[in-house]
Amino acid sequence: MREGLTVEPVPTIELDGSSGEGGGQILRSALTLSMITGLPFRIRHIRANRPKPGLMRQHLMAVRAAAAVCSADMTHAEVGSTELMFMPRAIRGGVYEFAIGTAGSATLVLQTLLPALLYADVPSVVRISGGTHNPKAPPAHFIERAYLRLLQAMGAQVEFELKRFGFYPNGGGELCAAVWPCPGLRQLELVERGALRAAGAEAYVAALPLAVAQRELDCVRAELGWDDAVLRAHPLSNDQGPGNALLLTLESEHVTEVFSAVGEKRVRAEAVAGGAVLEAQRYMASGAVVGEHLGDQLMLPLALAGGGRYTIDHVSAHAITNAEVIAQFLPVSVTFEAGERRSLCTIARVAQ
């Protein structure tokens, strides 16, 4: 540094992991935004509102993967830690492989990295092994059909492949994504979903009787009135199980939504199907463009694009917390305007 010149220190963003819904989304959004903006952050009370607070393996893998992509320095990055300091450098494209080592969600790790890799210097290929269909995370099919369709509408070029299913508790699944640098994301105005083009249900089973899948599809037929031609049971190889997942896909003119449920021990097939059916029914009745989960995940890329609007069937505490984290890193405001059956989410730039 030449004599007489000073460099202003980069401010560290302070985050409270116990605020709002107090889960892992605060950490994941912070990692993504820190990589893109170059702003370091410190988070305390990580996942304070969860039965087992602190970093679990899937959260730690998201931290380590983010650090690998941007050569970040970090402190307290270990299982069980309730505090983390993350100091990023430049995002680098390339070939990356990450193994969670458990059934922890591979899709959540990918969602942490994917927006940042759009800002890399060269294309990237990312392989992640772990859980691909988890009870409390977006399944791989949701990423492929719903999330990536909207990212591609914003100008992103991403290819995705589910190579192997991975269910709780064994994991062992694998997904792969190829990501090209994007010169700039486009804003979206999504206030109408458009005409319904296709609807269908798929039930997957591995190392379980095919009758489990058929019972789930029977529930879908009875509750939604869908024809047998769009109800499909898929047996997977036994080495990918035991496991079960039900997917309901609604493809409309401007958006695709995927509602899912994952089978668990001592939970009847009818109860598994009922949860996915209720989510789909709420969405269809609302007239909103996106459902609760897709609306939450669309918020960050639209904030990076500088603005946009969409209607959503339910504004969760998760979404409100995510909006607060985004506003810490980017000069945008996120507002929700409640209607009778749906709400309008508006993201807009604010003066600095």
C-alpha cells in the first residue's frame, strides 16, 4: 500500500441465529450473500430454536462448501458450534465434490452454493452426496422442476441431475449440477400462474413393498380426482433404501410447483400422502403463483436481481426471517401485503 493511502475496513455483519424462526435458513442465506457481496459475518446462537441447537453435519457441510468456493477464512466451524465467523474472498468456479456423510440434505447445501456460483469467474460442476429426499428439506425433484425453472427464467443457465436417491437415515444419494456464470439476473413479475398445463403424482419406494406407493396414489386419486394416467408408482433398487417419497407436480404456464412428502417409520402411507395433498389443495385454492417454500427460496435471487414481485399462498415465519437476513446484506426491502387467500411479496431497491 502506498504511503498516505488508507483502506476502510469491511464491516462485519452481526446475525442472531435465534431470531425469527431460528433455524438453519439464517445461516444458509448468510453464507450465500456473504460469498456474493464479499461481506464477512458473525452469527451467534445458531439454530437456537431447534431441539438440537448448533451446527449439524449438513449445516457444517454448507459452511465448508461455501468456504471452498470462495477461499473463506472461518472460525468455530465444527459440529455443535453455536457461533461462526465467516470471511469470504473471491468466488471461484471449478469442479467441486462434497460428501455430507449422513442423510443430511444435499439439496440445501446445493441451494447455498448455486446462487453464488452464478457470480463465479468460470463454469462450475458440483457433486453432493447425502440425503436427496428428506422430511424437512426440498427434494431433488423440487430443485429440478420448480426452483431451477424460475432461476432459468431469470437468465441463469443450470443443468441438474439426480444420480441416486438418498433417504433418511441411510443417505447415500447423489446429485450433480453444472452452473454457468450469469452476467445479471433478470427481475420477475409473477402475479398470475397462468393456465395449468399438466398435473401428476409419482410415488417412489426403495426396499419397501410397492403397495406403499400404490396406497399413496390411491389417496391422491380420491382427494384430487386425478386420472390413473397421471399417477405413477416407481420401484427403486433396494440398495437406495429403505425409503419412500411422494411428489405432486403442477406445471402451469409461468411456474411449476412440486409438493412432496417423505415416508417415515410408523407413519401410514395415507398420512404421508395426506400432508402433500393438503399443501397442493391450499396452493390450488389460493390462486397464488408460488407456494410457501418456493416463495421463500425465490426471494434471495430476486433480491440479487434488484427487485420483483410474486403472489404466495402462505407467508411463513421462515420467509419473514429470510427477508430480514437479506436486508442485512443487500440494499433491498422485502414487504408482504396480505390478501384474502394469498399475499403479494414485493422486493425493491432502497436508497443507500
